[in-house]
Amino acid sequence: MSTMALGKTSVEAPVTAAPQRPGGRVGKVRFVVLGLLFAGITINYIDRATLSVALPHITDDLGLSDGVGGLLLSAFFWTYAFGQMPGGWLADKVGPRIMLAVASLWWGLATAAMGMARGVASLVGLRALLGLGEAPSFPSSAKVVSRWFPASERSFASATFNNGNAVGGALSIPLVTLVVTGLGWRWAFAIAGGLGVLWALGWWLYYRDPEEHRSLGAAEREYIESGQEQETAEEAAASARIGWRDLFRFRMIWAMMLGFFCVNFVAYFFITWFPTYLVDEYHLDALSFGFLGMIPGIASMLGGWSGGLFSDWLVRRGTERTKARKIPLVGGLLGTSVIALAVISPGVGTALTALSVSYFCSTFAAASVWALPADVAPTAAHVGSIAGIQNTAANIAGILSPLLLGVLKGITHSFMLPLTLAGGVALLGAATYAFLLPKVERLKMAE
């Protein structure tokens, strides 16, 4: 009689090769869905980055210290990080249509309400509500990609929705600066929140899963299905017995969590302390800050799509899935570590170059980070849960990074130590994906 054990895998389940396009037009409905998803993540990041851009003005208006500023930037991640697992679980249970519509409505209203805040307590409370509302966004987005894209396009699709963070972060700098200088910081929150509410309505009206979407043709549906992982009935039954808590018994999950923690520790510098860094270190005026501040964000967009295209190209040419994901993960994080070189830069130009290379490499790696949940999920019903688990660890970094970097800046009155620490964390992430991440294959229970 056999017994069932968790935490190890048997022979890798069959994985389909790159799907062959049928004759005639395949259709592009999946890219319309992806475009809408990209727009939602872009608005998501504009809403969360509004505080970062407006913080100097809020500080002057309300008389906040650097320590309180770090507290405000960190408060978002308290609920955002710990909302990831339930958010991913709910995305698996109720589906991404409901989950993303409710989440966007929630975060839009929370952002708008911040424009009415009168003190530290209300700002902290509303930032915590904003984090809770945005928590399901990325797990739900990974769920959408797993349903709408074959494996050979999955890394690019993941890079595209993930690039919404770079686009939102980059656009927030000139747009929020323009609104703050023209109308005041309170109006900046009201306008940003309104965008979230409008997107929630658009998503609810348009999105359906592939089997329910009226605009999806038979050729495109066949193309999507032909490039997704297949499994036998026995494998499906065994994998379905893996519960949510059981996932933590796999080394793969812990490696994904630690690796993404390191990616985000560096990345969240750019959406929290980066505006303050430019203003404090180089004394830029509002106009110079608005345009120069977009450069790392543009680099990160290019990095995300480059990483996604490169990983998918490796999959299509028959490269083993493990190598196709690990090469951009490890290489990207090694490149991310150059953020530390900004501390020895003689001027704003060289500093921005180092930071832009770092952000490019960070998103180059992140494309494969977001492809992993669909690659390793034991069943389609586990994709959102795994995405939520790895994003929980990533956003614990969101709690620690702005708070720790702010404290170090306050103690040393310089960004030298914070940026050096960020570079070291990037190297730790590269080592994690190189040596701790096992073979990239579907997790399952072995006889």
C-alpha cells in the first residue's frame, strides 16, 4: 500500500511545447484583456505613489518629520503584505472578474479619501485601507494570465501587467507634481482615486474568462489551450489534494518568497524614497524633478518587457523551463545590485544612470517572477494562492524597506548606507534564485 508525501516531486508532468498557430488569423482578444489589466495596475501604482510624490508638500503643510514620513510610506504595506494570501485565495475562489472590480473600487475610494485627511492618524489609517484594497491586484492578475495565455507568452504577459507599476510610478511624478503645484496635494488624491473607480467599472463590464468571453474566436481559444500545461486525471486528482497550507511544505515556495522579497526590497526604493532622494541630494526644482524623475521608470518599463520577451524566447526555442526562468532571474538581480554605485556618483547624471540600470534589471527579473506561479501551480485553482504567497513575502519587504531606509537616512543624513544595503539585498536575491530555487515544474504529491 502506498502512502502520500508532500514536499517532493516525481517525474515532471508533461508540459506542452510552444503552441503552433493555426492557419488564418488567431485573434488578439487576449491582448485586449492584457491591455486592460496593464491599465489597472498602472492606476494602482499611481494611487499608491501619489503619497510619495506629494510627501514633501504634505510634510510642509502638516509639519511631519522624516520618521513620520517613513511611517506613512510603510503603513500601506502593513495591510498590503498580509492581504496577499487571502487576496490570492479569493481570486482562486471567486475569480478575477469579481476580485479585481471590488479591489479597484476599494482602493480608488481609499485614495480619494486621503485628500480629506487632517493629521497623521487619518493618513496612516487611510494608507492601511489602501493597502488592503490593492492586495488582491497582482495575485488576480497572475490568475488572468494563467487563463488567457499559453506558456510561451506567459512571461511577456506577466511583464506587461507588472510594467504597470513602472508606468504608474513614472507617470505619477509629473502628473501628481502638476496637480499638486496647480491645485494642491488634496486634489491630487481625489483625481487619482477617481481613476481607480472608473477602471473598476470598465473591468466589470468587459472582462470574462476565455470560455465565457463572447469576442474570443475558436482559433484563438484553441491556440491558448494548446500552449497550456496538460496533466493526466491521476495527476490532477493527486495535485488537487494539496491544500493551501500544504504549499508551505515545498522548497519551491520558500525560494520564491525569499527571492521576491529581495526584488521588492530594492524596487520599493523607487516608489517610496526615490523622489525625496532626488530633491535632497541634488536640490532639483519642481520642473527638473518632474522630468528627470521619469528616467528610471522608463528604464524599468523597457526592462520588464525585455525580460519577458527573453524568457519566452527561451521557452519557444525549447530551453528547459528552469533555465528559461532562472537566467533572467539571476542575471536581473545581479544587475539590480548596481544601485549601490549611486552613492559614489559625482552628479545627478551618473546617479540616474546607475539607478536606471538597477531598475531596468529589477523588472527584467520580475517578468519571470510573475510567470512562476502558473509554471509551478499544482492545479489551475492554486495559481492565485501561490501568487499571493510569494507576493506576501515581497511586500513584507515593502514594510521593511521604506521604514529601514528612512531610519538609516535619518541617522546618517545621507542615502549612502541605504543604497549600499539595497545593493547587498539584490545580491542575496540572485543567490536565492541560483541555488535555492529547485527545478521549475508543477508541484504535486508523489507516491
